[in-house]
Amino acid sequence: MEVPPHLLQDLFQAYFDARRNKRNTNNQLQFELNYEKNIFALFSQLKDKSYSISKSICFIVFYPVKREIFAGDFRDRVIHHLVFNALNPLFEKLFIYDSYSCRKEKGPLFGIKRVQYFHRSCSRNYQKESFFLKLDIQGYFMSIDQKILFQKIQRAIQRKQIPYAEFWLWLLELIIFHDPTKNCVMKGHKKDWDGLPPSKSLFGTSCGTGLPIGNLTSQLFGNVYLNDFDHFIKSQMKCRYYGRYVDDFVILDNDKEFLKFLIPKIKTFLHENTRLILHPKKIHLQPCKNGIPFLGAIIKPYRTYVRNRTKGAFFKKIQYWENQMPLSSKEKQSCTSCLQSYLGLMKHFNTSRLQEKMIQRNMSPELRKIFHKNKPPIYDHI
């Protein structure tokens, strides 16, 4: 099996990409102690096909919703970035414009702005009645069929005649069919898994099903898996106003009956082509004037608000820092960064009064003093 000629150089780039947001973690620091030696070792293992995936760390996160995360070892993260850097440009050409997850110059805020545009256009600047259909897939990452996913990627690579396809397919097969539940390191308490539905855990999936949430490659694979569905909605169903972020998608139209007609068509397509099921409790068909809930925002005519869940989370963070008082200098920095991140999100929406209320009414004078001392000039109005 021939390897790409610039594989070693690409591995170094993948290492720098992988460490960008993982500085000072134990895995990253251990790898960095002898990073050149470790990268050359990875290069040799890829060259002679002896590379194998290490143990993952499994834990539960509780915000914004309870999820099971499998974090790969740092050396495996380097490989994930290697694969992403090599193959993402290929799939970028195949994706529709309105797929927003894990794509350069896209993301949640871009998706919200696109749905704002859909709302204006579909309603003729809010003069005509319009409706939205919002759907969600049940246990998306845990329901992905690994064989179907690999076949989709294989067809795309062969159709585009990607150089060194045999090498990339061998590496992709290792990643896709790897079972991270085997010999994983469990972090946190066993009770953290209490109440987590089987459809949201890899420990409850059948063999050959599911991808670990937490790997960069899983984000790319998630986009690839629903790419045919995106084209089905846009090309065959002729839905002009359609956008998707991972498994959360919305369709706007002036005809309510057409949106009703789409629901069984979507169910059939997903079942026959991807073995996925629509979440029965997350099918919403309503007038757009009521507000379109999408990616943490409520989009209404002429204005957009943050959802109550974000407001509640912001309030809880304020209460958390209040309970930590007095704060050390390092904690003051963390506190200010945390509060600024929420305010940075809110400034994209119509929330000036909400921002002022959070700062002026919910913060104690001591915490407000810390925030005002460290805040950047863009928050001088608060």
C-alpha cells in the first residue's frame, strides 16, 4: 500500500492543529515531551499498517444537554486531524450550502442568520403567511450505520479518483469500525449515566452502529451521512428554504399542506437510505410568526431572541461565581471570560435589555466590580 508522499509533513501539521485547543491537557503534554519522536513513530505505523487506535476516555457532559462523550487519545486526535485535513476539501464540494455544522465560515450563528433570511424571503418581508417544519433525528450519532457510512465515503473517494485512495480507505475503515467502548477509561461517577436513554449511549447500541461524540472525524462523518438526504430535500422535494445543523433541520414554505406532505416522505427516505428515525416528539409545524426555534435562538419577524435555556444557563453561571466569592486572580479571569462568552453570544441578537438586566440586577456589587474592571470596551454600554 502506497502512502501519500507528504504524509510526514501532513502529520506535523495535524499535530499542530490537534494541540491548538488541547494545550496543557495530560495527553497533549505527554505527547509533546517527545513530539518529534512520537510523530515519526506514527508515520512508521501508518507506513507499515501497524497503527491501531488507543483507549478512549468516556465521560458525561451535562450542558447544554446530557451527552456521552468518548475522547480519543491525543495520538489518535492527530490522526483524526490528518484525515480531516486530507478529505474535508473533497466533501466540501459535495455538501449543500445550507449544511452548517463543523464547516469553515459556517456554524450556529451563520445558520441562524440563514434562517432569518429564509423567513424574510419566504414571507415576502413578513407580508405573506409562512410556516416552518422543524425536525430532529432520534439518537443521531448512536444510530449511524457504520457500513452504510463507509460505503458512502468509499463511493465518493472512488468517484472523485482521490490519489492514494487505498491508504485513506484503510485508515477510514479503522476509525469508522472501531468500538471505543472496548477497554475505555471511564471518568466521573457511575451515577452520571443514570437517566441517559439507551439511544444516547454507545453502550446501548447494536454491533456496527454508532459513532463516538467527541472525535473530529465524527463531525465530518455526520455531515457525509446526511449529505444524500440534503440533496433529496433540495433537488427532489424542491425545498428552497432548507437548512441543517447536524441532525437539527428546518424547512420553510408558504404552503402548510406541502410541509405536512413532506413528513412521511422524509421518514421513508431516512429509513430506506440511512436506517434513521425521526424523533416523534420533535416534529414541529407552526406559523413562522410564532417564532422559529433554531440553534438556541427564537427567530421572529424583525427580531431574534436567545432561548430561555441560554438565559437560565447564564443565570446559573452568575450564581456559581457568586458562590465562589471571594475569587482568586485566576478565578477572576475565568469568571470574566465565562460571562463575556454569554454576552458575546447575546450581542448577536435583540437582547440589550436582557444583558443589562443580567449584569445590573442579578450580580452582586462585588461580582459586578470584578466584571467591569476586566471587561473589554465593547461592553461599556452595560
